[in-house]
Amino acid sequence: MAPPRKLHIKSYGCQMNVYDAQRMVDVLTPEGFVETASVDDADLVILNTCHIREKASEKVYSELGRLRQARDEAAQNGRKMQIAVAGCVAQAEGEEIVRRAPVVDVVVGPQSYHHLPQLLARADAQGRALETEFPVEDKFGFLPQPAPATIRARGISAFVTVQEGCDKFCTFCVVPYTRGAEVSRPVGAIIADVERLADNGVREITLIGQNVNAYHGDGPDGHAWTLGRLLQRLAAVPGIVRLRYSTSHPNDVDDDLIAAHRDLAALMPFVHLPVQSGSDRILAAMNRKHSAADYRRVIDRFRAVQPQIAFSSDFIVGFPGETEVDFAATLALVTQIGYAGAYSFKYSPRPGTPAADMQDMVPAAVMDERLERLQQLIDRQQSAFNKAAIGQTVDVLFERAGRKPGQIVGRTAYLQPAHVFPGPGMAPDALVGQVLPVRIDSLERYSLLGELAATPPQHARPLAATGA
Ligand code: 5AD
Ligand code: SF4
């Protein structure tokens, strides 16, 4: 048997890329690849790229420069290193990548990962292979399932793609071009994935999609199911204790999703709901098709059924034509809503998007200054939110042993990391996968520190009982 070939994947950007990287591993494992943490001893390096902003996109080319050296060194030692570019830059700039970086063997768009083995073989035979089509076939049907041991090694929290692509066409955004039209996976396939994950120790599922709450997959009853209905069904899968979904669009929040937040204890009260701007004029120029008041009403609907709910968001500062008055409206909206956290970005013109042709670019220095002010406001809100946990008893889902001996790390409903020392006689590993109440004593940067507020149940075996 041939020795295993070593595979190194470097992912940039969103959660979808993290998930896609795992799918690529699942495709390449049966081909005899094993993962390696180091670029230098890899036989295949895949850059799983992000095209959302220019900075993300340009990283690919600097990384390819470094990879050329690693590849030359490998060649000097008589070893061949193949280099593949995947993800959204591959999709958007296929030919350009090959022109700018001849070191690349394979360029593969996100819809074609199931063809990776054939593409690598073709590159071997012909020197190079490129595939960035949107095939008509459903790639999900062709992606192999990870082995039980692989699922267990990936931990108790897993992503599942339920929807891909976007039909919204916000004027700044490349996603509708790189990820294509909106497609939902059928309900049955998602349930099967989640059951398999749960059977192999997964306790928390995050359903992901570029526009996840536009989900409308075929249900077993022959009707299209909403995200709310899907969540309700998944909450019944034995072993699943937490459900999340990301990323949502305010215009696709329907009554089923609100009802899910009212009815499902497993559905975490933490929603990422990007608004991008607080100015109606800018929202219109962005083609968001909602006003700031519409967004506030959506937030109110969630809050009416689930008072514990907290929100995060994305913001763009310096969209073309943004005035100080527009920016003040963004600050006002952030102040009104009160976020648990948020991401904010300087506007970056993306080739091929309508906004890239707009006049009235905001000067770089103004953008910097606005970003700084917005981030300060968001940071203050995030700190206040985290501080409010001190003195409270909160549920923590434990994920893994911590860095310090005897420590265990988990997350609260709001994804805040929580660190606990369960005390002598209790193996931290035995708590992994359990939700337990923790009394929060203090805050260290973004992490909460606390103590178990209840004795773990029987199946969390104390050290003494295991003889360890
Ligand atoms: N410039 C800056 N930020 C952008 N985003 C998307 N496109 C751009 C762009 N051209 C941001 C949006 C989106 C997040 C994923 O990235 O805020 O919600
Ligand atoms: Fe991009 Fe999101 Fe707008 Fe779709 S809804 S175009 S993914 S910003």
C-alpha cells in the first residue's frame, strides 16, 4: 500500500469555509490523504480562500509566494508538493490566479469539491486543472460522510450547511456571484447528517448558510420547510442539546423562526443579524430592502417571545456617499439595539459589484476614524454584556479540557468562553459534552471564569471511580 499523502488546508473567512475544509478532508481521506498541521511536510496544500473584502482576497497571493518557496524546498528533497486554491477567490478569479501564480496546480470553486481527486489527477497528468463551474448536480449528494472517529475528533460542536448561495444582491457584496443562487438542501438529508453527528458525540449543531433563514428545503411531506420548522424537527434528535443558525437576513425572519425561539429550549437565544448601516439612505443604496425601523421591529419580535435573547451584527462604514449624518444614524441604531458583539468593516469595493461603480468614495482617513468610533461603541457594549454575567449562574456546554491542568472550557448560550476548575476528583474530560450550571465569578478579557454550581450527574464519572 502507498504511504499516506499529507494534506494541509488553510482556511480564511467565514464559517462556511471552515465547514467546506472539513468536507474536502472527507473527500480526500478515502484517497489516502491524512491531515498535517505543517505546510512544510505537506504533499498537498489547499488554500481555502475568501473574496469578501480586498484584504482577504489579496492574502492568497502573498501566501502563494510563501508556498512557492516551500514547494521549491520540497522539490530539492525530491518530494512533489501540489498546491490548490479553493474557495471564493478561486471561483471569482480562476484564470487570474493561474496567470499571477503559476505555482498553482489546481483551482477549484466551492461547488466542485467533490471533484478534487479527479482534478488532482488531471493536474498530475496535464500540469494544471481548473474547475469553477456551477454544476447542475447537487454536490452534497456526492460528498462522502466523515468516519465516526473523525466526527469524534472534531469535537462536540459541529456545523451543518443547510443552504448555500444568496439571491439578495446587496450592492457591495460578492457572495451572489461567488456562491451562486440560493439553494436549500432537503430536510431528510439534513436530519440524517445531524443524527449521524449526534450518534458520534456531537451535542451542538450550528446550521449554516449565506442566507440561512431563507431556507426552504423539500420536506418529507412534499412541502418546502422553513428554517423554524427544520429547527423544531432537529431539536427532537436525541443527543442534540444546543442549536444555532447563521447568518440571517432581517427580511427573512418569519413567524416560524420566531415561534422556534419561543418554543425550543435547545435553540440558543443568540442571533447574528447583520444590519450593515443605520441610515435609511445608505440601506437603500446597499439594496438591503429594509429600513432601520424595519430592523428594529424584527429585533422586537424576537425579544417579545424570548427576553433572554441577544444579538450580534455586521456593519460596513464608509459605503460610497456615507455622510457624517448617515454614520451618526448607525451609531444611534447600535445604541438603541445594544449588541452582545458585532463585526465592523471598512467598505471595500469589489470588482463586478454595483457599488464598485458608485461615485463619492469616502476618504480612507474618514473611514478609519468612523471605524474606530463604531468599534469603540461596540466594544463598550460587549464589555457591558460580558460583565453582566458576573454573579450569575449560567448554563455552559463543556467542549474540551483547558490549557491549565484540571481546567475545562465551555461556552455559554452567548458563545462566551467559560473556564472552570471542576475540583479534585473530577476529570475535566468526563464533563465534555455536558451542559452544567456555572456560577460566574470574574471576567478575564473575553472569557468568563467560574465554578460548577451543581454536582455533575452520575455519568460524569469522578476520577476515583475510574481509577485514573
Ligand atoms: N466591503 C466591506 N465589508 C463587506 N462585507 C461584505 N462585503 C463587503 C465589502 N465589499 C461585510 C458585510 C457582511 C460581512 C460578512 O462582510 O458586513 O455582512
Ligand atoms: Fe451578501 Fe448577505 Fe447581502 Fe447576500 S444578504 S448579498 S450574502 S451581504
